[in-house]
Amino acid sequence: GKGSKITTNGIEDAAVTTSKLAPNFGVTVGTTLIPAGTTQAIDFDTGIIQVLDLGAASGNVTVTLSNPQQGGIYKIFVIQAASAKTITWDLAGTVKWPQGEPPILSTSNDAIDCITLMYVNSQFYGDWQVNWS
């Protein structure tokens, strides 16, 4: 507007940078998440691809999801424990699954399943594929 100044700081704050784009364009993969208890937060600001290793979990795991972007597509690879664990997705019920069926995870040790989440209009829509081998 009238009287506003263009400053170096203003340009830097508004600039599109790799660090701002990386989480939303798959440039980064989040650090493998290893819950020791029964809860795990997944922050999509750390990457659109996440790995969740259930090997050290003390029981079934409740996952909370944060920082999704409108139109974001996220992948979560789940590595199963020797003693099979299940996952509850977000206590707020913000994930909708095909036919209302959340993922039925593989039960063998080190089995890899893939959960895909799409974020549209403040709602996660999930899909899953099991037993990647």
C-alpha cells in the first residue's frame, strides 16, 4: 500500500525457498519415527514421506498428525514389530478411510505397509496397501 517500503527482510520473508518447498514436494523424508510407548506424533513439516517403525512400541500405537497442507499427499511406511501392533489414527477422527475401514496392518515381523493420506478442506482421506515385499 501507499507508504509501505520494500525491505530486504520483507523480500526474504516472502521468498519461495527450498526449505519452504521441501516438505511439500517430497524433497525430504522425515527421520524414522520409533515410538517407545503407545503414542507417536507425525509432523508433515519434516517431510511428506514418513517411516514409522513399531519395533520398540510397548503396545498398540495412537498416531497424531500435524501440519498438513491443503492438497498435500503424504506417505507413511509402517514397519511391523515382532509382536504385531495396530495403529489408531488421530483421536479427533480426522482421517476418513474407504468404506470406513482403517488400515489392517500386516502382522509379520518387519512387514512393510504403506498408508497414503490426502489432505483436502481440513480433512484427511486415507488409503492403504499392505505387505510390500
